[in-house]
Amino acid sequence: MKMVLVTPEIPFNTGAIGRTCVALNLELILIKPYGFSLDEKSVRRAGTDYWKHVELTEYDSWDGFLHHRTPARETLFFFEEHGAQTFYTPEYPDDAYLVFGCESAGLPATILNGMTDRVFNLPMLDTRVRSLNLANVATAVVYQAMRSQLMG
């Protein structure tokens, strides 16, 4: 299973997600451009001394990622607040790509076109909340996706 961040903007979120990836032995895939430099203090601080252990792969674009990885459609899981299905719905295969967009805009329409059946949301009960923090969402999703593996 792999975590994919498309054009992340906030270094602290990326660092926190990297730390989660280390804890769960997952690869972190970052799609450029970023809203920060990976050598920024805040990325390292969020990942603390774990950042050096992150299995990190970078791609210059979504198309570059697709070209090099050639993921099967059924392994792609996109997470957006307006997804038609909840993240509890799918069975996540071991080779799943959990894909998250940038903090301010989410995933671009060009990525989501034709993928509506692959877009999932995290339920929110109070409509006053517009969105959840990216690092929190990614952590909730990956623990749900790995539930069967983690339960032993």
C-alpha cells in the first residue's frame, strides 16, 4: 500500500504523513509541485528524526506518476470531501494507492475525470466544518485501509 500526495502545500502535513508511513512501512509518493522545499525545517520537525527513514518517491507530475507506476484502476483510491462513497466502503488491496490532493484545492478535476466510482469521503456530521486536516484524513484512511493487516 502506498500514500500519494498530489501537490502538497503545507510542510507540517507532509512531515506528519511521512511519519505515519514510517510507522506502517509504507512508501510515500509526492507529486510536484510542492508549496515548500523538502529540506524545510518544518517538514523535518513534523517527521522528527523519522524523516530520514521515509521511503520517499517523487514525480514531477501526475502523468509522470501514471507513466512510471502504471497503477491498475482498481488500485487507485481518491479521497475528497465530496466523494460519493465513504472511505469505509471499499476493500483495499495490498497494492492500493491512497491518493490525496493539496490542502487548499483538493485533487484536480483532470485527475478525477472518469473516476467518480473511485472517489471516497470521510463523513462529517457537522456542516459547519468545511474540511478536515490533510494529515488527519490521511492517517484515518490508511488505518482503515490496513485494518485487516493490522488486526493480525
